[in-house]
Amino acid sequence: MPYHFCRFVHRGQQKYGVLLDGTIVEAEAVSPTEYRPSDRAVDPAEIEWLPPVTPSKIVAVGANYHSHAEEMGRPLPPEPMLFLKPSTATIGHEGEIVYPAQSERVDFEGELAVVVGRHAHNVSLGDAPQHVLGYTVLNDVTARDLQARDIQFTRAKSFDTFCPLGPYLVTELDPGDLRITTRLNGRVMQQGTTADLEHGVYELVSYISQVMTLLPGDVIATGTPRGVGPMQIGDTVEVEIDGIGLLRNRVVAGSTADEED
């Protein structure tokens, strides 16, 4: 049976929660990957959502959907194309995406995110499922103009707030054919399925673990389907994945260093 776990701030305290029969109840963290539900219900209107996990790193995969590769007019890479997003980029459901002053084009990219549950180093493809704790929704926000200017991804993908995650971490989910839908101000912009992935979830866990050690709570962003596009200040972007939930964030204006001084 799948479980929906979450993290939030309630009345000034950080807490864990579990979604049971449509109600969020507080939960005790037994371990970094296990939670014991209580009988204390929480009103969603009273909470500030946090990312469901606190990763040491987010390992992202570029051009991993056939439809997105076609959209960009380039062939799929023969091996997974990896890049990193920092943990400081994460925000939760209903958090604000800050449009940086350095950029003139910031894009949404709705993605399925894999959450690692066990220390993973040189994991075989057959053992990969045992190292997955569950799945969540991710928006790989990208300053597209800076990506083109830099010819690599670090700055464009790494601004604070550029990695919304949530609202739930869902366990025991089959990742083979999950529908992903991204909406901008209510209009459908992306619609695809994980069946279109070139490199599937377990292949990615195995491949990445042979490059770098994955720690419990680390996140793998598996790529985005066709339809990526720009967001403007004041826009609301939603990424929804069947069986997991809907991640919603609003875009707000950033400030310059001089303004902050």
C-alpha cells in the first residue's frame, strides 16, 4: 500500500505528516526514511509546506524523454546526461519561485523525482529497486538564457527556489507509466508519461551510483517531457503526477544585491 509522507511547519514547529484517508496527520520520524503516524490531524490551511525530503544533492538528467529531445531538435544522448542542482534550491508546495534579476527567461520543467532510501554505491540494475524509497513531483526551474550563455547548466539550474519539490513523498509506486501534466495559470503546457523515458528509473539509480554515492534522501530528477516554456512574474505553475499529487508554486520578482543592501 502506498504511503504519502510530507514535511511542514505548523504553529512554528517543523513536523512530519502522513496523508491518511484524505487527512494529514502528524507523524514521528522513526528513521530518515520511516515515519509512524499519530492520531493528531492537521488543517492544511494552517501549515507551511516544506520539501518532503532534505537531499544532500539533486542529480538531474537532461534530454531523457523522446518527446523533449524531438522538441529540441537533437538526438537522445547515448548515456544519461547528468547535472547537479544544489540542495539550497529546494522549496516546497506553495513556495515562491524567485525570478532572478540576472535572467530574462525562466522556464518550467515538470518532472518525476526519485527519492533514494538506502546508501547506493555501484548498485546493479537488479538491486536498484531496493534503493528507492519513493517518488515526488519536481519542477526543474531553469534560467534558459543563462544556460545558453554559459554552455553548461550550473548557474541556470541552481538559483535559490529553482527546485520545487512535493507536496508528498509516495512509496511503493510503479514508476513505469505515470502521467505528468504541467499547467501555467491553469493552461496545460506539458503532458507526457514516464513510459516515454529513454533511461528508466532503475537504470538511472544504477548508473548514477556508479558515478557518485547516493545517500538516503537524495533526489534524482528524471527529465521532462515536451512542452517546456517560460514563466513570468505573477504566474502560477502546477506540476501534477498521477498517484503522487499536485505541486503548485507562484513566480515572484527577485531583487539585486544593491537592493538587499
